[in-house]
Amino acid sequence: MQNVLIIGAGRSSVYLIEYMVRNAARSGYAVTVADADPDAARALFGGDIGCETVHLDARDREARTKLIEKADLVISMLPAFMHVEVAKDCVRLKKHLVTPSYISEEMRALEPEVKEAGLIFLNELGVDPGIDHMSAMRMLDEARERGAEITWFESFTGGLVAPESDDNPWNYKFTWNPRNVVLAGQGGAVKFRHNSRFKYIPYQKLFRRTEIIEVPGYGRFEGYANRDSLKYRGLYGLQNVPTIYRGTLRRVGFCRAWNIFVQMGMTDDSYVMTDSADITHRQFTNSFLAYNASDSVELKLMHYMKLDQDSEITDKLKWIGIFDDEPVGLGRDATPAEILQRILEKKWTLRPEDKDMIVMWHKMHTREKGEDRDREFRSSMVVIGEPRPRTAMAKTVGLPVAMAAELILSGKFKSPGVHLPVIPELYNPLLDALEGHDIVFEETEIKGQDAAKPV
């Protein structure tokens, strides 16, 4: 019997563990779940996780090694920066590895050793990265197989609150790591390609350069660009495509309001605010505004940012609480980004009964054989979650990981090396399997006035 070790049983692991345990007996493998808090892991399943659970401090190399030695395949659900240490153990101990996270340069550098050992390391198997790769590559490869020239490709993903739980003017709640939301877009100019021209958006302009997107059945969204769309030209085989653009989805109106935080400097994570341990929301906001003996904090911000008193943006800012006299409550000096995150968490944390939603959308233009104008195709996926811990995010991260692990265990995927799911041998069986769990893409060709114009 083969042994599977799952390291990490956090909020994205519920569907993964459930799937692996449910199929273990039929497929002839045993499952062990290792976590720093096994009791919390068991609590996700009402106390009975259905397999062996053990305590593991993943930083303890000796304890980690002992568990990996007993496994045939390891699934790492740890924070991304810890995957490489697990990967090095797997190379040394000759174990297969699956992770949902981006491939780091260190992970990629292990490929010669992985191949020499006859091992399979599958990465980027969550929702984004993961399902985005698989669905994009199927769409692109199908066009290439019929001989079409691809002239345009866009891809957007968003983790959002489900419509039935959308009860605030921002139309948003945290469904993943709040810190990543606050810091989104930082770390250099956004890069993409449009009509054969390289384009760049500096951080301070990012949330004012948005695209409106219509998702059938779910209305309008706006997308802002991700950091570096250009790196996907090689990955997707789009080196000569005039337009390639990847981004993140929010509901319409979110980005314009979020831009206020950016322009004010509230998302800065590069310095600690002195004496901020006991600061209030209102004092935090006032820290970024000029002194005025007579004007209120509200008036100063509206004047500085050129906002009308009755604007939707002003309403959003008041609702989120940045003018409140409530203590931030961190109890330590912190960066502006950390303080803003704390304020937002008070209003944007999912309630126990709330549901989340994953939305993914692709747009492709093709020049078909014998035609003199482009065709436009759109593909969209929407997954509505259940209340925590069975969220849409957990489902779309955990299930692809589990299904990829089964491809290795069953011998259906045998190619040694460090892989992403951008080849048919991976994306076809995984997308087909996901459809059985209501993770389905709807593809349509756009005709009439909305059809693609010649590039």
C-alpha cells in the first residue's frame, strides 16, 4: 500500500483531505495528515478526520524527515516559502511531491536532481495558479489544433463574497490572505503587452486602469492588472501574440475607492509608524493629512482626494470605519499596511454563515484559416462556496491538488521532472475530473457588435 503525507491542514485543505481519505481504500493508499495543531485540523471535520493525524512543526527538519521517509508521495500545503525545504527532503528521500503554489527559482533549480531520481514534482495546482493555467491552455491549444492564429489573450480571477452574502457597499470580503489584498500590485511596475506594444502601469496608477468585464449570470466586474503578465508568454506559448494581459477581479467601484488608500499612503509596508501601538482609526487616517485647526478629518480627506461629500467613494470610506474613534487594537507599532489590514478585517471578515465565490474569466481572439477578421471567444467559471471551512477557495485549491496526486499514485502520469499543469497529459484529466465537482467552464463565441475587431 502506498502512503500519502499531507503537511499542513489549514483552511485550504478541507476538500483535499476529504477527497484523499474518501478514495484511499478504493485506490490502495493510506493518508497521514501532519499539522502544528492536529486538534484544529480534526475540528474542521467535526472531530473525525478519517485518517491518522500527527503533530509536526514543519520547521523541525528531523521530525519532518521521519514523516517523509514513510511516505511515497508528499502534499505540501504549507506557506509557499516552506515548500523548497520539503522539496529538498523529497529529492533526498526519493518521494514525489505536489504543491498548489507558484514554482520558485529554487524549486525549478531542483529539476535535474528530480529527473535523475525519477521523481515527479507537480506545482501550481490551486485555483490561481492552477485552474487558470489548465483552462487557459485547453482553450489556447484547441485553437492551435484547428490551425487558428491567436492574436489576443486575457485572463482574470477573483476571490469574492458570494451574492447572497454581499451586504456591504464595497461588495467585498476577505476570502484569502488579507495581507496579500492590502499589498496587491506593489513591488514594481505592472507589465503587459497590448497591440504589440509593451505597457507598464506604476503602482500609484494601477487601480485607475481597470477593465469592465461581464460574466454571464453574475453581472459586471472590474479587473486590474496583475504584476507581470509578460512571463506567461513563454508558459502559454504566446511569445508572438500582440496582446496578453492577466488581472484580478473585483466588483465595479471597488478599485476607485481602494485607490484612495493607495494615494493616501495607507498601503505602504516599508516603514513602521512611531507610537502607533495605541492609535485609533481616526488618528491613523489623520496621520496622512495636513494640519488644519478647523476642518474635520473627513473634510480634510475629501478636499485632499477631491471627493464629494455624497459620493459613493465617501460612503465606502465612512462604512469601512477609517474615521471612527475605535482603537486599531494591534497593541504594537506597525506599518501603515498592517494597520489598514487590521481596520479592514473588522468589517471584511467572513461571518460563520457567509459564502465566498471564485470567478475566472478568459478572453481569446483568433484569426481563423481563410478569414480576414478576428473571432472572439470568452470562457468563464463561477464557484459558490459553502460557509467556512467549506469555501469555494478551499474547493478550488484543494481538489486540483488531490486529483493531481492521484494521477501520480495511479501511474497515469509518469513523466519525471518539475511540472506545471500546462500540458494536455495533466490539464485534460484534471479539468474533466473537476467538472464532476461543479467546477465547470462555459465557453461562448461573441458575435455581432461585440465581436472582436481586426488587430
